[in-house]
Amino acid sequence: MNFKTNNAAESLIREGLLKLERMDFLNRLYKKDATVWKTEEEHTKIIDNSLGWLTVYDWTLERLEEINEFADVAKQTFTHCVVLGMGGSSLAPEVFRVLFGKQKNCPELLVLDSTNPDWVGTVREQINIETTLFIFASKSGGTVEPASQFAYFYDEVKKVSKEPGKNFIAITDPGTGLEKLAKDKKFRKIFVNRADIGGRFSALSFFGMVPAAIMGVDIKKVLESAKAAAETFAPGANIKENAALRLGAFMGGAAVRREDKLTLLMPKDVDTLGLWIEQLVAESTGKEGKGVVPVAGEQTGINFDYKDDRIFVHIAFDSKDGDRVDDIAEALEETQHPIMTVEMKDLYDIGAQFLMWEVATAAAGAVMAVDPFDQPNVQEAKTIAKGILEDLSAGKEDPDTKKDMIVSKVLEGKFELKELAQDLYSVLESNDYIALLPYVNATAEVEEILADLRYKILSKTKRAVLFGYGPRYLHSTGQLHKGDGNNGVFIIFSADAANDIKIPGQNYSFGDLANAQALGDFKALDSKGRRVIKLHLAAPVADSLKKISALF
């Protein structure tokens, strides 16, 4: 895998490599030695059951016939395919959807990883329910978001079909509630994945490969790309040519020095890969008061005045937008910002990218002395949201759900809505980032307004500005937000839906669920002493966002 680094990056890489070589990291990684990260039993139990991704490309290649046979049936039967998932089960399919686009004579792939009812409704409007295949993708089967999406779409299919199960398949681990549900409801197919792979490391398993094959991607090429790259990552390979090890040393070595804002530079054609990298890196490293902070989708230009807490990884890809990004990378090299450039030869090289980032993230965790395979703070927001919904079902609504603005305890008395911008700037410290976290429908207008707001804050503060739609980010950067060294300032946006949708079998709607998740995350961040603000937007949402943006 071709890559290059500048001198500033090399000094960080040397520090990281020295640690990795002292611990014999590569040999121990491929022997699946959990103690390379932690020795405590509560960690080693998790790690021992989390390393199947290392060679999963071979496992999936052995099941290529099974996948392709089903994909052929799907191509002849369905016009659309909708992934119902969250986090690791949805982001790899989203990468394939955007990178490859609609393929001739294949179902169009849609990925639904939101509980916003307007977003759910938009997907419903895009499909013919009778000719749509739904993939219920969940490692555990108990995740609230895909379970709620399934309840709604199964009910919709039942309205037009006597055998609704034939419009569904499941991808899950062995022995889960989802496997039982799929059998009970007579799903068309169940893909049982390896149990020893965490969701965010599952791109090259059934979770990524089945949706890709159905939409018409030649997954054999993807898997062979990963397999070829693995030869350069494994023990015995020339360390000077090991892109994955050097990338991990770069991230880990920089984070130890608090140069922890990993900024991803890539052409627009492939920038959805940044969402997948963001989840992998943030959820794996953001804990124990530490964290690599991945910055994806940031709008910048040549000679932007970056703070010295940044490192850069440039994915070089030949595309219409490639020259612009190459010029930015070249300017960064010349000004001695730490930067590593990695070549992506073509779209099918995505398999090598997936594996490189997985090995690198595992290596960064070793350098930082954190367990990359647990997510100790993810459950907190889920538990609080569940309690809010239980109260709502019992007729008690949390009074904070729809207040115009609520602030965390550490910010009480420091914020007023009309002074939002100045108040935000006043609480920033030297190593901080800002995160914009909207629980709203991602219309083109909303995307444009939020991108403008993000750029305004970046230009004014020079701080990294993260962006993530809720509840997607809860399964991505959410772990980092609660587990790092309290380096974030968070703005959560909630809103009432234009058209709410009832969730069959529940006493609450998708709108209730989304608002509970937004408030639940606010309360979880508040309990950690984080600097967090929650704004509930009046309808229409786009107009309210314009007013917020105008304050900046």
C-alpha cells in the first residue's frame, strides 16, 4: 500500500513505533494476545472475543457463494434494499452506497440509521414496499433503533403481503434474539456472522459484504484487496512499508502528545469513508480520559490557520475533486503540519482501507494503553433514554424534553440564547473541540445551514468542529464525548417532527424516541461534567437553524 509522510509526522511515528516494537505488538496481535492492551480479566474477556476481524476476509471469501447466490435472487426480486441498522452495522453499507452508487439491474441500496420520523418517512416515500428487501442488521438484535425501524416496516409490509417475512433478512450473531425473531417471522434468509467481531470492526464480514453484494458490488474484489494488503501489515513484513502499523503509531504517538485532532482529508467522491473511520477511531480510543478525535467532513482550504493540536491523514484518490485536496495536503506538508498520505488506487481498494484502519486503530490503542474493543460509556445515554420513554408511556413527560435551551451544571449561569456565540467562545480551553449534534432530518437545506454554522465556528475559534447526526453519533463519537479528557463542548439540537410516526407495539412514536435520545445524551454528558447545551428547535426546523447560525 503506497503512502508517504513528512518530517513532522515521522517524529510522532518514531515515538509510537518504539512503543509498539518494545511490546512486540505485531506478533502478539496476530497471535491474538489480549494482554498487549490490558491484563485485567474484565478487559481480556472482551478482547479475546473481539479479534476475529484480523483475517475475516478469508472467512467471508469461503462464504462467497452463499452471499452471491442470495444477491442474485435479490436482484431478480427487489427494486430497493433498505438496511435497518445503527453504528457498525450501517456505516460500512453507507460507504458502499455512496462510493458505488446505483448499479445497473440491481436493487438501489438505502441505509436508515436514524430514529427521526421525518427521515424514516423520507425512506418510506422512496420505496415501493412490495418490492423492497429490508436487512435487519444487528450484532445483538436488541438495539432500540433497528428494532423500532423493523416494527414499523414489518407492519407496512403486512398491509400488502400475506408473507411479510419474505421481504426481510437478518444479519446477526449466533443465538441472538434477532436470530429467533427471524425464524419466527419466517425471514427469507438469516446470515449468522462470526461472534468474535465487534460491530465497528465488521466491515469485511457479513455486515458489510451482504448489503454490498445485493447492490451489485463485486465483493470478491473488495475482499481480495484486503487480503493483499494484509500481507504488508502482518508480522515479517518490512516495517518501513507497513502502512497500518505506521498509521497506528502516528495516531497513538500524536495522542500521547495531545496532538489528538485527527483530521481526514479526502475527495468528496470518497468522503463517506470518513464517517466509518470516525466511528472506528473515536469509539475505540475515546476512554480513560484519553482519545483520538477524528475530524471528518471539515471544510477548509489552502493555508488555513490550524492550531497545533492537529495531525492529518490524506486519502489520495484520483477524482474530480482530488486535485483540490492534493493541493491542501501539499501545503500542509510544506508548512510542516504532521501529515500522512495514503493512496487509494480505485473504489475496490476500499477493502484494503478498511483493514488498514482496523489494524492501525488496534495499534494506536496499544500505544495509548487503552482497550480498543470495549465501549464503557455508551450504555449510559441508552439507559437514561429508556427511562424517559418508560415515564412517557406511563403518562409522565420529562419537563426538559422540549425546553428551548437547557445547559449542563458546569455551564449554569454562563449561557443565554441571544449570546450563544460569545458564551460558547468564552468557555473554550486550549485543547478543546466543539461538536454539533442534530437530531433532525438531513434535508439538503438543513445540511447546508449546518455546514455553514460549522464553518463559522471553525473560522472564529480555529478549534476542530465535529458534526454528527443523532442518534447515529451515539454509536460513533458518543463514547469519545464521555470517555475523553473533557475536551469537548457539545451543542445538541432536537426538534418536533413535521410528520411523526407511531412505532407499532409501543406507547411512543419515533419523534418521542428521537427526543428521548437527545435528552438522554444531554443528561449522560451532564452527569460526566461535560460542557453541553441542548437547543429544542421550533418548526420549521430550517428557519430555526438559520436563526441559530445568524447568532454566530
